[in-house]
Amino acid sequence: MGCAFCAEVIPQYFKLDKDGMAILKDGTRRGPLFHAEALAIDLDDINEAAEGCATNIISVD
């Protein structure tokens, strides 16, 4: 799904591909999921993107 919310809120972590799908920048694959390190200063914006994600695919741990 490509609603683009994550790319708008945290463009330093997400971008849209040529088909309009959200892609995690610099993510590494672990099983079926991609993971990335984030800066603590971005935590509020990351949480906003996770809460606003239409597919609930973004998680913070």
C-alpha cells in the first residue's frame, strides 16, 4: 500500500518507490521484515508515522 504518510512524516527513513509503495531506507532484512536503526531525536516523528500507518506495518522497539 502506498498512502505515503510515513514518507511525509519521516522522509529520512522512508521513501516511495516508482510504484508508489513505501520503502524503508537503509533497512536490513530479518526474515520477512526490514529493520533499521533510528536516532532518538526522531522518536516522536517515528511514533507518529507508526500510529498513522494505514497498514500498521511500522513498529518501534
